Amino acid sequence: MASGDDIDRPVPQRQYCFNVTPNGNDVAATVVSHMVRMNVKRLGVLTAAGVYGDIVTQVMTGAVKVHDSDGIALTKVERFADDGSDLAVKLPQLLSARPEAIMIGSLLPGAAYAIGALRAAGYTGRVFLDPSSGADQLLTGATRQNAEGMYMVHPAVLDGNPVAVTTPAGLTQREFYNRYTQAHGAFSGVAPYAADALRLAVRAVSQAGTTDHAKVREALEQTQYDGIAGGYEFSVQNHGGMEPDALALFIVQGGGWARVS
């Protein structure tokens, strides 16, 4: 359930690791495609200094290159400490490149520090977050107000009450969202991954007819499954199987998440 494409790759060295969160390349491609639609030409990237920030920087750089013909350019990348202690130095350096949009790549609490620093600096361009920023966990305290108008790419289950739900998977997602919020008062962006991880494991044990590690792994590698967070299609070569069509764009509106597309 953790974030980072290197959790399940390379597969020969990660034989017993399966990832139920979105793949970084898919998140980056979704973010950049929306930026292109918004006519953003100058992108800045603000990522944490650790391994997770390395991955976000890499996938965003690759996604921008794919859209080079659309005129979008990565103007500057800045890395900041997880505790936000150097944002007073790093953020002005990023803003000096005059980005029209900024992608924040950090887990909590780093994402919250970055959001607060951008608001304090008076930045008025678009700001994008990835799913690992925490969803509802992010929208607490001062960050709830600071994040207003910012975007996040996240599995569509974050939209708990879509206007039209007709598919079995969509109905299951809505039921899960409603039951979870009734039980806990707010929705956790991590909850769908936890539900899918548990159900995938139970399903694999059932199909294997045993808890033998190798046989459970083999069962998972033959899995196609419509989960709460999205669809999964694992294989011998692919242990991070969430399908990219599970992703949607959300905006913070009135202190909560509203689906854009």
C-alpha cells in the first residue's frame, strides 16, 4: 500500500511484493495531460529529497518529454527536506523560473509544508498533488484552507457520490465510500488500497488452495480484479497492476474534494 514504483520492481528482486497504489508513470502522465488541456507551458516540480521524491522527479520529467510537441517545458526542479526546514530557500529558487504550474511530490507531512509555503509566498499558479499527499488526511488544520483550489490526481473512488453510477465496480466503490464515512466520519485516501490488498490476498489464497508463499504469489500473478481503488491486472512481469483508467482529477473546493474529470 506504500507509494513508489521501486516497491515491486525489478520483479526478479521483488518476487513477493505486489503494489496496489497507482503507478508513478500513470499519475505523471495524467497530471501532464491535464496541464496541456489547461494550456500550461511552464512547469515547476517541487519534490521531497528522499527516495519518493526521486521517483516523482523521474516520472514527471519523462511525462513532460512525451508532451514536448505540445510546448510544455519543465522549467525547474527543486528538492526540499521532509520537515520543510529549507523551503524558505528552495521555494524562491523554484519561483524564480516563473512556473505557471507546480507539481508537489511528497508524502505527509512534507506535502502540507510545501502547500503552506506556496500560499505564504503568494503563488497564484496552478498546483498539482499526487495521490500520496494523503487525500482527506491532507485537508486538516491550516492546510485545509491553504490547499483550496489545488488539484490532485487520485483514484476515482475519492468521488463518493458520482452523479451516475451504472457499473458493478462503480456501485461497489460508492457503497465502500458511504460505509467508510459513516463508520469513521471522513474518508481515508488509503482505505481503498487497504481493502483491495486484503481482498486480493484472500482471493489468491482461495485460488491457490493453500497459504504456501510461492503458490499464493503465482495465483496473484494470474489475477484480474476490479477493486475499490481501481482495476488490477497482475502478471509474472507486472506486480504493480492498477489500471490507469482508475485515475481522475480532483480540486479542493470548499475544504473538500470535487471531481473535475
